Amino acid sequence: MSKELSVVVWSKEGCSYCEEVKEYLTEQNIAYQTVDVTNHDEFRDILDVKYGIRHVPVVEIGKGEVYKGVTEVGLEHVKAVLEKEYA
């Protein structure tokens, strides 16, 4: 993976799907930033504006100014974007 790859995981405390995504990224040596929406409805408002959803995890993957927001729950969706777009 290119060093230019940027990954942001929107998550909350106690979310098993969120932890699964973060564990996978760590195992693949993919650096990521976390936006914790726990007790921050204003962050969920941002997700609502950007993607029309308020649930997490949401994984934003991109290079430069082009990003793909993965809003579907399930690690297979994150893997598919990483393999298709950034392999």
C-alpha cells in the first residue's frame, strides 16, 4: 500500500464491528485515524450529512482528495475497497 493512503474509522465504544475493522487494519499494517462518535452526536450529524446514515463503523479510504466511504457493516466491504481501489 502506498504511504499516501489515508484511512479514517468512525467508531464508538463497545462496537464489535468497529473493533473488527481496526484489528484488521492493524494486522495489515494499514495506519488509520479514529473518530470516536461516543457521546458526540455532532459527529453522527456529520455522517448523516456526508452519507445519509448515523451508524458506525464508517471507514473512509482514500488518496489525495479522492475518498470512498464504506458505510456497509461487515469487514468484507472494507476489504473489497482496499483490494479494488488500492492494491
